Amino acid sequence: MSKFVDNQNGHCRLCSDPDDKDSYMVECSECDRWFHPSCAKLIKKPTPEEIFLCVKCKLIDNEIKRLNQAAKAVATNPTEAFFERMINGQQRAVGEITKALQGIKIKNEDWTIYLKRQALMRLPKFGGSAKEWPNFRTAFIQRTQEGAFNNVENLNRLQQVLYGAAAKSVRQLMVDSNNVPDILTRLEEHFGRPDQVYKELLTDPMRIRKDSKA
């Protein structure tokens, strides 16, 4: 690149000669510097409509054009940067899909747990038979553990299945879910004693004989 000089004799920045009074001087359209036509290697004088750039401004203009072309190439050609952006976008998309699938899986698992708890919620009916008490007690305890039911849920379960003498014996306790352990204890006291089971077993054959005589 040609170096501009500090011309003490004239305006031309490419030499130290004075301005040519018999000829003309040309001005750069970009930097407004003046030059001899011969120093600027001009064959004819530019018209007012023509753009004249000095050697430095022309090099700068060429570099700007080159950079613009390079930028367009990056935007239109599959370069490394383009592929990197594409891969990053795909990874984000895969991450979002994976997250969505995990959400669906969790929802499916929640639904499975819900259906299982609904099945475990059901208990056999119990009206106060000493013979039926062991099976009822076992079903209540096992299903409560498997379904992880709380006292509120357990109170609702008991309200739906207790009837007759069983419901009557715990009626006063059925007003508060915190009484669920006491409800089980009272049912055990009333219908779970071995002597009650034995007595009930004895009464069955007698009832059968009475029915047959009738």
C-alpha cells in the first residue's frame, strides 16, 4: 500500500511536488485528499458523476467487499459454523423430546399407581361376624400398607363396608379420621376374641339342626 506523504509544497499526498497550475488536481471521493493525475495514474479527468478513490481508500473498499462476500458465503454455504448450529439445534430438540417422553412416562406411572390404589381401596363387607373378622382385619392391614392409605382414606373405606353390629359398635368413633386405630382396636375387642369365634362356630351346627327340624 502506498504511503501518503506530508507535502509542504502542495496538496498531492503521493509526492512532494507543488500543485500543477497548468493541469488539474483530483479529489478522492472518500477521504477528500487531493492528488496529481499522474500520481494517481489517471489518464483522464473524472467527471463529477464518477467516483474516484485514492489508492488507500480503494484498498479499504476492496477489503470491505471481500468481508461482505465472506459473510454471504457463511450464510449460504454449509460451513462448519452452520453444522455446529444445526447439531446444537438437534441436541436441544432431542432434549425436549426426551423430557416430554419422561413426562408421559411419569404420567403413565401415576395412572398405574392410581388404578392400583383404586383396586386396593375396596374392602370386604363386615357386619360383626367373629368368623369373618380375621379375614377382614388381614385385608384391611395389607391393602392399607400396599396402597399407602392415610387415616382420612381409611375412615372412608371403613364407612363404606361396616354395617350391622360392627358399625354400631364403632359409631361414636367414626366422626374423626384420627380414630381409625381405635376403631380397629374396638372391632378386635368385640369380634376378634378367640372365645367369640369358638362360640360362633358352636352356634352354627345348632342353627342348622333347628332349621332342619323346622
